[in-house]
Amino acid sequence: MRMFKDFTKGLWAENPTFRLLIGLCPVLGVTTSVVNGVSMGVATTFVLVCSSLIISLLKKVIPSGVRIPAYIVLISTFVTIVELVMKAFMPDIHSVLGVFIPLIAVNCIVLGRAEAYASKMPVIWSGFDALGMGLGFTWALVLLSSIRELLGEGKLLGYSVLGDGFTPWKIMGQAPGAFITLGLLLGLMNLIPIMINKFKSKSSKAE
């Protein structure tokens, strides 16, 4: 039950993008297309899971006085692996994501889970926590990038969806479009729990 709870909280209750509002630089910077969103999400999830497992495994060995530098070194190792693999096998995506790949090393989500969770919890629990946070971050990127690609180009995954008669919203491919879309989604995510609570309240009164 604890592992399941640790896994699911990152998907919704403590979603890093829509609940904790951390790691927003790549959320705003790379979500012009679904491919970019998925690629950044998978890369971040890989680094997050691997670093959390290693940090949890070595938590009793790493001196508390140098834990943050040690965490950054470990995280940077996995970031380097991701960057080299993407550069070798996915050069087009690597060139688009650019500086946001190495910046995973200082992403608040990765470093935050290392300090707040992996450094204190067992290895398996840390792995589930990291996977949930990574997948939560990924689906947030995919949602945001889907909206921006659909409205900004009339396409999804490069395929035309809205037809030739659709006039693309050019703002969606720019920074203001990212802020507007994220703001509207944050408002929606805050509204959903309120609506659910109201529905539950009405249902209990009816009973």
C-alpha cells in the first residue's frame, strides 16, 4: 500500500507541474510539440528513477555535509548518459531540446525527490516514488504540448487534425502561448477537486 501510494501521488495529488509547480522551465520551453514533450518526460523520468535508486542505496555512505554536491554528481552522471544516447540515436530531438537536457541535472523535481525522499526512504519505495513523479511530469508535458501543437499548428504528432481550413494560433508556438496554456490548465486542475467535493457533498445529502 505504501509503494502504491508513493507511486500514485506523483500522478495527481503531488503532480510536480500542476500541484507542486516545480521544474517549470522545460514545461514552458519544450512543449511546442507532443514529440518534444514525450522525449523530455521520458528523459527526466529515466534520470529521476536511476538517481533516486542510487541515492537511496548510498544514503548511509554519503556524508550529510556534502550530500547536495554528491546528489548533483550522481544526477549529472545519468543526465550525461541521456544526452549522449539522444545525441547518437535521436539527433533531431536532441537539437530541439538543446540546453534543457543538461539542465535536468539541476531540475527541482530530480534534486527535490533526492533530498526529500530518496535520501530517507528504502530503495524500492524511492523507485516507485520517482517513477510516479516522472510519469506525472510526463503526462503534464504531453497534455500541454498536445494543446499547443493542436492550436498552434492544427496537428498532433505531425498529422493534420483540424484540416486545411484551420488558422493556426501562432502565439501557441511562442512563450506567451506556453504561459497562457499552463495558466488555464492550472485553473482547471484546481477547479476539478472543488467540483468533485461538491458532487460528493450533494450525493451524501441525497442519501
